Amino acid sequence: MRYLRTWKPWRAAARSEEGQGLVEYALVLALVSIVAITGLISFSTSVQTFLDQTNNTLETVLKTHGHCGHKACK
């Protein structure tokens, strides 16, 4: 009988710690999501700038050298 008395408070404490762990995981997940979204936004800006520069370079080449890039195709 004495064993049951000590078991119940331990079980209640374990249950409250599980809830705390769940909240901590949710907070970590939210923080990681915010960091990932922020990183993707800044990375997408860099990629967009790179693609714009590449597109401008290709347009210049096509205007100068014709449709395939060779002077003979002009």
C-alpha cells in the first residue's frame, strides 16, 4: 500500500513534465520555422538577383551573336 502512495505523485509529476516537454518542442519548432523562412526569403532574393543578371547577359549575347550565340548565325 505504501508503494501506491509514492507511485501516484510520481505519475502526476511525469505527466506535467510531458506537457512541459511538448510546449518546449512546439517553441523550438516555431523558432526553427521562423529562422528557416527568414533564410529562404533572403536566399530567394539572392537567387532572383543572380537569375536577373544571367538573363541580362544572355539577352546581350543573343543581340550580339544571333539566336544560338555564334557570330555565323547573326
